[in-house]
Amino acid sequence: MIILFTDFGMCDPYVGQIKARLAEYAPAQTVVDLLHEVPDYNSHAGAHLLAAFAAGFQPGSVFLAVVDPGVGTPRDGVVVMAGGRWYVGPDNGLLSLVAARNTDTRLWRITWLPDDLSRTFHGRDVFAVIAAEIARGEFPESKLSQIDKLEVEFDAGELSRVIYIDHFGNAWVGVRNVPKDAQVSAAGKLFKYSESFGFVGKGEGFWFNNSVGLLELAVNRGNAAISFGLKVGDVVQVKDSTTTFH
Amino acid sequence: MIILFTDFGMCDPYVGQIKARLAEYAPAQTVVDLLHEVPDYNSHAGAHLLAAFAAGFQPGSVFLAVVDPGVGTPRDGVVVMAGGRWYVGPDNGLLSLVAARNTDTRLWRITWLPDDLSRTFHGRDVFAVIAAEIARGEFPESKLSQIDKLEVEFDAGELSRVIYIDHFGNAWVGVRNVPKDAQVSAAGKLFKYSESFGFVGKGEGFWFNNSVGLLELAVNRGNAAISFGLKVGDVVQVKDSTTTFH
Amino acid sequence: MIILFTDFGMCDPYVGQIKARLAEYAPAQTVVDLLHEVPDYNSHAGAHLLAAFAAGFQPGSVFLAVVDPGVGTPRDGVVVMAGGRWYVGPDNGLLSLVAARNTDTRLWRITWLPDDLSRTFHGRDVFAVIAAEIARGEFPESKLSQIDKLEVEFDAGELSRVIYIDHFGNAWVGVRNVPKDAQVSAAGKLFKYSESFGFVGKGEGFWFNNSVGLLELAVNRGNAAISFGLKVGDVVQVKDSTTTFH
């Protein structure tokens, strides 16, 4: 399975071009759109999101992960094997959390470029081809060079900021598995804990550990982002008996 | 074929997680995104939309239908067989119209929960698994218990309100097969009938019976929702020689 | 492979209905969503976009191309074979650029209509069926009549206007392969040339030849459409040593 994770936009003509390339190079593979609305150009938020999603996909899955504002500049492309899963994308930190949070991690730099390379769409021209070859079980050794370390590495701990806002207005935060008795506040407001939406009043705000293990701020049948003025990058304070993130 | 019908949003990372689960449990099945923009939390509008779409899909199709603001509370999950098609989703009225409008209807409560159940994403953890098993022809009897009646049932007649607005600004109404000589008004305005867009002037409003048999308000090359201030839930008045809906 | 290119909207329930039809008539074919956000009703912009994308798809590909504000009126449906690729859609100019820009072009009018034809969704009822038959290698001769000329033909040269704006705010222009030393201006501003985003300052505007060969106006890590007030239809001035488009 090839999983797409990008900031290319679900509605723009970029994803379709990638899928046409994948269909050419790996016709038998299932391709799944996980997310094409990673906050634009934000490889930091993307890295935390990708690391949270990864565990939900089977070992052997290949992630084509592209948030790449440096496309066309001398930044490298890389392949990461971590937790039994494969990741292909730019070396700008996006893949650094999945690399750091696993113990079986192996890294390769992509040394190959196609003859008809565009300057602005390596997701289609380079990363899709490499991902397709890995997915179909033909590891492209001749196009890669093993490396010891990524060029760009983000802190692999928690990121106590809003990293994604969904269409319901729910705000995802880059902090994992928060204890129920923690104090969570954002936008000057203390949020209460609830296991799910239907246990708080209509229009009431709360926090919960979401279905991929991240802290999430929400409003039952309402829009937390609008109600509390939350946006990607906002700091969220999380205090429990042992730790404070802020 | 598995058909997805939800309010999860086309652009958020929920649909991709469901598709990964379906690919694992029913790898040979075609999966079609019918609609992921059912008005948020609105199982009533969703029920009328789903019932209108159903006839366009072949018998044996399996609908994974999830508009589920009560996820994580004690509401049940159900399987409905109606009109030769299968439906899997929450027992909150969403499936009650397809159930009521067919004569071959059979109903089951889902008694199974997976070990790694999340509190907020039963679409992925429960409904996708059941839908996959039905689609691949292995009816999961041991995970179900036959029932006589759904817990939540909506009125199975017409719903004379706006139930969906598309990106053109066209407003769908939950009333079927309206005679051409009916009087249709909304937002204080009487709409004229036209068979299609190109038969009225540019910028002119009209109503028609749309491609799934529902009343639709539109503007030729314009945006009816903006022009007339229409939104989901607005009442539409429909009077013909035999009936008045309002 | 069947490639979808429409203004039906990625988030509305139209594309799913088309895919269900394709799955019925051409179950073994890969279907790729290239673009469902062609500017609404704008077959002129659509024609230039489609012609730019075509070369990136393999010969034998079948494009289902529908921007069809005249649906239900007497406008014809057509099949175009051009550059070794197939196109199915309305005869309103949308397919006229791919037809004019190739030398192997052949044209057919669609003479068949299904019994259960809707008045407003020929994309599903007519064009999808024809595209499916071509894709599965059974050319539907009995449903077609060869013609010499399309009813509606746009100028096959450059279109020096904004024809698409993506979610980053990048503005695509219908002019191909512009020399680096050309003078490009829009919204009263002269844009500088850059090969890609990362070579100009953060927030700085520039133009480049994009990954399908069209002129594109962008801002590094910013939104060109918002920064410069660009919208679809805006004139862009392009002057090089040999030609002026304006």
C-alpha cells in the first residue's frame, strides 16, 4: 500500500498527476490519500502528524510524504525505513520524527534524478517513482546512497502547539497520550476532559485523546477553532503531575 | 462495491484511515467516495440524501454511512439490508429512511467491538470492518444480533427543507419527483420550473428535479445559495394540485 | 486509465456517482481524479488546462472531461482522439484545444442516449459510459458518428489570462514555455523570473514555467492571489523579444 501525505491540496491537480505516475510504476498497488492538507509549507506540523498516523498503518506500507517548500533548491530527497514502514520525501525535517521515534531506522539519500525533471514538482518526478519501486518490492538501490543522519532533524519530543484544524473546527495538538487529570488550556481558556463528544453539552468545549493518540480540542456539535479563535501554531498548555508542556 | 457516505470531510485525514482499514479487510473491493460533506452532525439531512442516492447503485452494494455525533456514547451500531443493498452505520436515524422505504428490510444490531476501539472513530474501528466483511461476502453473523426495529426513526416522507448545498451554490431539497406545475418558493421568492440550466437566462433562478430525483434550486451560471441567502435547514414551500409540503 | 477532469467539485456527490458508473462499465480500469475544480462553467479555461495536462499522461489514456453548463440543451457530446489519447465530453470548446494542437486528430459525435437519461447529469449518464467502453477497448462505433469539425472551437494559441488558482494562491496562466528573459506583469506589477520557490525571498513574488509547461505567478511561502488580488480571467502581460501577449 502507498499512502499519500502532502500539502498539495485535495482539490488541486497535483495529486492526480502523482497517482498517474504511481499507476504507471506500481499498477497493482493500492494508493490511499491520507492527508493532502498538511498546513501549507509546514514540515514541522507535518512531521508530528505523520508520526502520529504511522502506527495505524501496516508494516511494509510506503508513505509518499511531501511538504516541500524548498523544491528545486539543493535540499536532498531521502528514504526512511522506520518501524517496519517506508517513507519517501524531502530531507527538511518532515521525516525526522518517524526516524527518531523508532529503533530500527535506516536512512538513504536519493541520488537519482530523472531526465525530464521539473523544477517544482519532485513529488511527481522523483518521490513517486522511488515510492512505487519500493512498494512493488524492487528496492531501488542504484538510485540511493545509505546515510547515517538526516540533514534536518526536529526535536522528537512533544510539540505543544496546534498542528492541524479539521473541517469540524477540531484542533489537533502535537502532544501524545495526555493523562485525564492534566490541565489543558489554550487561548486563555481551561478545557475540561471528556472521553468523547456526546458526554458534554451541545456547544461546550473539551479536550480528549484522539483516535491517533494526539491531544485534541473540540466543541460538541460546534466549531472549536472559531469559538476559541484557534489557529495552527497556537501554543497549548498541558500540565500534569509529572510534566509541563508549554 | 463499498460506498462511503459521511460527514468526515473530503480534505481531512479520516477517510484515508477508513480506506486503509477497508484495504486490509476487503482488498479486492472497489471503494467509492460518494459524499463526505453531509452537513456536519446532521443525520436527518443525511438520511434523506442517502435514500435519494441509493437507487443509483447496484444491488449488493455496501454503504458505509457515518454521521455520528454520538460516537462513544451508548448509541448502537446497526446493519440494514434494504432494497437489496447493505448499509452499516450508527443507529441515530441516518439509516432509517432507506429502512422504511423498502419492503425487504432486515435489521441487525452490531454486538462486536474490537479490542483496540477508539472512543471517537467507530467509522474506522467498527463500521469499516463490518462493511468490509459484508462486501467480501462473509456476513459477520457472530458480530451481529438481528433486531425488529431501529432505535431512532425519522419520518419517512418528504422533508421540505434544504438538505445540501453544492459548490455551485445549488440547493437540494428533501422532496422527490415534484410535478412541473407545482409552486416552489424559498427565501420569500417563487421559483420557476426549468428542465435544465441552459433554458433560463444567465443569472436567473429556477427549480428542477435533479439527477437523483430531488427538488433542486439553482441559478444558471450563478450561485443560488448566495443569490437567495439559502442555507441547510431552510424551509422550502412546495404546493401542487394534490399536496402541500411546507 | 480513465482520467477525470471536471468542474463537478471534489467535495460534492457528483464524482462518486460517475465512479460507480465507471466501475460498472469498466471494472478493471484505474480511474484518476486529475481536477474537479476547473473554474465553474468555464470551458475556455478548462480547454487550456486540459491541453497542458494531456502530454503528461500515457498514450491510450481516456479523459472524461466535463465542464458543461449547457447540459440538457441541444449541444452535442463528442469523442476526440488526439495525440494518441482519447477525450469524451461536451462540444462546447472544452476539447477543441487538444483537437487543434495535434495532427492525428479524429472526431466523433455521440448519437446514443440511454433510456434513463437525466436532464442535468450527462457526465454520469452518457460520457462515463462512452469513456468506459473506450477504456476497456471496445470502441462504441454504433453510438458514434464520425465528424469533420467540432461545433465550438476556441483559438488554439496562447491565452494570456489567469486560468486557475491553486490552494497555495499560485495563479496559472494559459501561456506556454515563456523564455526566462520575458517581461511578465499582472495586476500592475512586474514579476521577476525564478526557477523555483526557494530562490526568492520569503513573501516575494515571481513567475516560473510550471510542471506542465504553463506560466505561473507565485509567492515564496505566501499566497500570490491574495497578495496581488489575482482572480481567474485576469489579463497577464507577457513580452519577449519576439512576441507580445496581452
